Amino acid sequence: MDIVSTEKRLQMENKKLNREIKRLKKDNEVLRIANDQASRTQAYIQKDSMRQVFYNNQLLKTYPYLLILTDEQLQTVMISDVFFRYNSSFEREEFRRGVPGREVLAGVLPEDDLSILLEKCEAALRQDPVPPYLLRTVIAGKKIDWQITIKCMMKEDDIAGLNILFVDMTDVINAMERAEAADKAKSNFLANMSHEIRTPMNAIVGMSEFILRDSADEVARRHATRIKSASRTLLSIINDILDFSKIESGKMDLVNDSYQIAHLISDVASMINARLQTKPVTFKAEIDGNIPNRLYGDEVRLKQILINLLGNAMKFTQSGSILLTMRHEKIDGSHCRLFCSVSDTGIGIKPKDLKTIFSSFTQVDTKRNRAVEGTGLGLAICRQLIEMMGGSIRVESEYGKGTTFHFDVVSAVEGWQKLSDAPMSPLEQAGTAFQATFCAPQARALVVDDNEMNLDVAEGILEPYQITVVKAMSGPDALERFAEDTFDIIFMDHMMPTMDGVEAMRRIRLMKGGEEIPIVALTANALSGAAAEYRKFGFQAFLAKPIAPKSMEYILRQFLPSRLIQPIEETSKEPAVSVSAPTQAADALKAAIDEESALKYCMGNRAFLDKMLATFRKNEKTKPLETFFRAQDWENYRIVVHSLKGNALTIGALNLSEHAKELEFAARDDRIDEIMKKHEPFLKEYRSLLGAIDARKK
Ligand code: ADP
């Protein structure tokens, strides 16, 4: 080999090596760049994962509810820090490593609830639907209401674990329970009020009926007419307010009947005039004489709407005038639309309040109207009734100047005779007493009530039917009378001491002839549902006290055997008694009773008050009071003081009535200490009143 060729080959080798070196250098550069890139990416990933961990931790720390994430074996993956409020025996780190769900929750839920929860978790892991549920627990003596939601977490198609969320609903549930308790208290209050109001109303309505029937004195009759009409309306309003469940549930029914609009206007006008006597406010009615007089509809409800609107006008007007207008438009041969308005020159309503005044329990401008009584229900009832009568109501008002309510209702027309052609002026027509439409002189009724005054009222209402009335003052007394006599109908008070009306009725049902006899419950507590309730007990029907003569007639027609019912004979009736002269009460008695309030229940008639005092004296209850007190029979003790409370109120013994009420409530609520303390002073007060009544007789 020559030197030249060797050199050439070396040169070529050298070139090749240089190229290789160059290529390696380039590769090295690429690798360096790639390496740089990789380091940067790694740094980025590290930073991102730290970010994730940070936010995950923050989420668990700040999350307001108890959140538990588990794997598919129900081992914890993460838990929100709220957990440590309920259980501090774990470290946060332990959860990350995985603690069985049962162990974690053992300190939060009682064993039974925990088992249920774990069953639900198993179901969720099987992907069965598990709806959220409520659970009440007690932790460290504190009640907690949870809403628990269990959701399955998926990783693509595989189950990754569970998301279990506990939301603390204690405040919400507490608020709901408070609202329910308030609602219950409201119903109880209404039931109590019904009893309190209806009992004295019984006397007012019943006795005004008697005056109208028996008195020849024109002035007395006119006053009695007003009392009767005003008390009837008052009663129907009380009924509506008390029968609140009806209003709330929209179950109120209209009771349609024939009536004369002349009578309605007259009743409304006399009531408003009587109430306005003490105020410098004039009342005017502009009634279109073309309105058909004989209508068919719910007179009581229409009257109620007008009285409510006029009542508000009176309440909110200190001076100036109130105007009632009424006109009609014919709809077809047998219907018309009545348009009414009530305007006043009173305080007016702010524009912002106009929208809310028709809502229940809404009273507006309460700061200014502090002194004005009301329930905030009136307009809500009005609107509902008007809508039921096919109409609508609206209001216009200028704050500080006055208010006008406009409403319209559809009414059936029975006769197109004009109001202006009605034979008597509306006011003259009002004074007719209730007339019985039949009599039943062969019929015998047993009336059972522990309150003598109520017995008198029932007897008086049955008198026009010429029915023989036998009175019994207790359940056992009624059983005795029933055993020795034959009756066609029984009226039975519900609340009586020793044996109440329901028990007495049940025993009569077991006696000979007792299975079939109509027994009608008398009750001062007539909230909605009462009829069904009494029928369930075994009564055929019930009558609300104060007994309305019309309702009594309806019951008699329904339940007396038809062979006993005869048409009434038109005989000219002699007035039975005239009102006797006032008598002077002894001083001691004057101190014990509030005569003014007593006379209120006795229609200002002192002779009647005399009779009531005698009844009260005769009915004295010191013995049963002492007996039940000694026997610690608080149920019967409560019944006696309850009836004493009503009777004392009727004769104006306000203090005694108030003290009886305290004892009644103490007995009802088992506050025996209070009874022990108050019983003797009460008896003393009671005896001293009885003594004063005796002294007065001498
Ligand atoms: P209430 O029993 O409180 O009178 P209503 O539903 O009848 O309840 O009335 C609701 C509220 O509307 C009243 O409390 C009063 O603030 C306002 N209001 C009603 N009528 C009038 C009126 N004629 N003038 C001024 N304010 C009225």
C-alpha cells in the first residue's frame, strides 16, 4: 500500500469523524433542549398538583356541611373539617389513609341510625336510587336535624366511591316546628274564644227573641230588634273568624235563600247608626230605588261584606262622613249584578299598602292605627266572599283624605218588584220576630245542660212549638228522667261535670228506647268539622250555642216524627209579661258585681238580672268544688270552675269570673300548686258573693 492512498483514506476517515462529531453535537443540543423542556413541565405539574391539594384542603376546611368522600370499599378518602365539631378523636391525616365509614360515623350517629345509613350506602354502591332523607340525632345533649344525601361517584364506567353529604337543617326544622306550634296555639285560642264569646251571646240573642215575642212595648221591641239584628251579624262574623280553617282551605260555602234587600239595608243601616252615635261622623246611604227587592242569595254573607267595609270606614274615620251606595244592572231574566261602594273621609291608605290590604292578617300603617282594633282578616274574607258571588272588589284611596271600596256581586232575582215600591220602608220592616212555622203539642223534649240559664233559653225557644220541655241539669239526672218518661228528642250539652254529654248520650243509647231517639248535641264550641265529630260520637246532629231559632226549627222538622207536626193556629197572642220596674241592689252586692257589665248581658233589664242572680244563687257550686278539691279530681274541678266562670260573667261578677278562669287553666295544665294556693281565697270570695245576693233578697 502506498503512502498516498493511506493518507487519502485517513483524510476520508477524518471527515467522517468530523461529520459524526457534528451530528453528535446537534443531538446533544436537542437532548439538552428536551431536557430543559422536561424540567419545566415537571415543575409545572408539581405546581399544579400543589395548587389542587391546596384548594382541596381549603374546600374541606371551609365547606359548611359535613361531606365524606369514600372509596368503593367505604373507606374514607376525604372529610370536611365540620366533622371535628362532632367528633375530635381522629387526625385529618388518618382519613387520607382510609378509615372504615362505620368507625368514622360511630361518634356522630347512634348505632341504629348508623346501620340504616350504611345500608343506604350499600344500596348507593349497587347504584340503586337513594333519595335524600331527614334524620334527627342528639349529639352531646344537642338536637340536630340532618338532611342526608348519598351519591355514587363514577370513574368512567367503574364505581369510584360515595359522596355522603350531611346538611344541618336544625334551624329550618326548628322554625317549622315553631310555626306549627304557633298554628296549633292559634287553633286552641280560636276554640277557647269560641266558647267564651258564644256563651254570653246565647243569652243576648235568645233574650232579644223573647222580648220581640212577648213584649207589647213598642220602644222595647224596637231596641230588641236592633239587639237581635246586631247580635246576629256579630255572631255570623265571629263564626267566620273562628271557623278559620274554612277560610284558609277555601271550603266556605254560600247558603242561598230568598231574602229582601230592603231588610238587609235596614239591618245594616240600623247597626251602623247605632255604632256611630258617639262619633261626629254622619252616615248616608244612596240606594237606587230600582234595585229588585226580592233576591235569592246568601244574605248573611252579603251583609257581612257590607258591615265589614262600613265597620272599617267607621274605625278609620274620626270626623266627616261615610257613604254607602248601591245600584244594579240586569244580566238576564233572573239575574242582576249589584254594584256597591263604601266611601269615607277617614285617614286613607298609602299607595304602597293598597296592594297588600286584601291579604290575611294584614294591617297597614300600624304605627298610626295602633289604637284601632282588628284582626286583619276582614278584607281577606270580603274578597273571598265577593269572588264566590261572581264579583270583584277594588279600592281607591288618597292618604289623609279618605278611602272608597267598590265591589260587585251577581245575584239571582226572585221578583223584579222595585225596592222603592216595597210596602214598608226598610227600617219599618226590620222589627219582626222569628215566627215558628209549625207546632208539635204532643211532642216531648228533654233538655240537658248544667247551666240553668242555657236551659231557660232552650225552653224559651221551644215554647212557640208548644213542645213539652223537661229539664235535666246533669248526665245522671238525664238518665233518670229518660228511664221514667218518654221523649221524642233530646238536646244534650257537651261539657258537664261528673258525666259529660257524650257519656250521657252513650248510656242513653244502651237504655230501652234509647237506641233510636234523636239526640242533638249543644255546644258553644262550633269550629268547622264539629258536625262530623258529633255524628262520630253518636249524636244525630248538633246545635251551636247561642241557639238560633231558625236552626232549632230545622232540627225539629228533621227529627220530630211527622205525625207530631201540625200547622200553627193563628191566634192573637197576648203579651205575656211587661218589663218590671228597676230594683235597687244592696251595697255589698254592688261592690261584688259590675252592674253595668251585668246589665249588658241582660239587655239593660234589671228584672232579668234579678232572675239571673237568683239562678246563680240557686246554682251554687261550693259543695262540688270542695268535694272535687278534696278528692283531687282535677278534671271535674276544672269543669265546675269553667261553668262558674261563665255564670259569674253573666251576672257581672268579673273578678270572680277571672279567678275561676285562672283556676280552670291551672287545672287544665296540671298546675296543682297554684290551685292549692288559690282555692281557699276563691271559695271565700264566692261565698261572700252568695251572701251578698242573699242579703239583697231580704
Ligand atoms: P282589620 O280587622 O284589621 O280591620 P281588614 O282586613 O278589614 O282588617 O283591614 C286591613 C287593614 O286595611 C286595616 O287594618 C287598615 O289598616 C286598612 N283599612 C281597611 N279599611 C280602611 C279604611 N276604610 N280606611 C283606612 N284604612 C283601612
